[in-house]
Amino acid sequence: MNSRDLILGRVRRALSDVPRDDTPYDQAVDRDYVREHGNRSVEETVELLAENLADYRAIVHRCTAGELPGVLAGILAAHGSASVVVPPGLPPEWLSAADTARVEDSAVSTAYDLDEVDSVVTACALAIAETGTIVLDGGPDQGRRRITLVPNHHICVVRVPDQVVSSVPQAFEHLDPARPLTWISGPSATSDIELDRVEGVHGPRTLEVVLVSGEGPV
């Protein structure tokens, strides 16, 4: 008997006295909690997202879709990035104005390889205004989770207002729980050692979020 069988056996024994007609788990908990705090307009929701992102020490940029290539090129140049990881489905127009060397998201890349890369540029699945959170789901324009955890500099593009929701309950309505979800609220930070804040331990030391509005190559 392996560990899996042992654990499942314990679960079955623990549930042996539960009636078969008992309320299913997904219906047993009352979920009539507030889905959104307040009654904000679309513009106010985007403003709240920007405010909370900045509060979590993310650097926030705003631009139109047509301005995006120039903004991304400027961010990479300002950071002094000589290389950038690019997910396979990232629109090529996004980095058309940058002369930074591209590093493809490859299955054979190791953590050591990614540690040599200066930046990573991704899109996102959505963003949550009330918590200042960016959610990635491993889509083609986001790539594998590890490319957003190893490089020290992450640039994430959010399409506004289409990818912005107000609250966590609203976010769950749009996300696929079977996807590899990564929830990001500001750059990686910990205060485990003597309560001193240290950034970059569990992910990027610097998070820059570009809020893109309007029509264009997005």
C-alpha cells in the first residue's frame, strides 16, 4: 500500500458515518457574502486598482494601446535590461520598439538560466481592484509560472477596463480553478527574519504594471 492509498483510506474512514443524502460540500456553506464593497463606476474601479497596486510598492504606468510598445521599451531601458523573457503568446507588437535581447520561454530552461535574465514581460488573466492583485493563469501570453518567479524584474500588462474586476469573489467567477493560478500583490517580500522587510526572496524584486486602455495591438 502506498501513501496515496493510506491517505484515501483515512478519508473514507472519517466519512463513514456521514449520511449519503447529506448536503454536498459546495452547498453546505452559505456564500451570500458581499461581492463588492461600494458601488463604483468603471473608471473608479480602475483608479482603485492603480492606487492599491502602488500601495503594495508596484510601479504603475498608464498608456494607450498605441503607446504600449514605446512604454515597454522605455521601462526596459530605464531598468538597464539587456535581456527579457518572452512568453510564446505575447503579441510581438508589444516589444517591437525595444532592442532588448529576447529569451524564449523554453521547457529546457533551468532556474539558473532564468536567473541570468534581467526582466520578463507578460500579460495577465485579470486584476482585482480592491486588493491590488494581478492574477496569472499560465496562458500563452503569460507563460509558465517560473518565468515570473525567477527574474528580478516583472513587467505585467493589464488591459483596462476589460481585465479589471472589483473584488475577489468576482475574480473567481472569471477564473478557471483547473489552471495554475498565481496571485501577485506587489513585488515579492517577506519579514520573516527579525521583522525586516526583504524584497525578492520568493519572486521578482521589482513589479511594474502597465495599465493599457484603448484600441491597438493588445
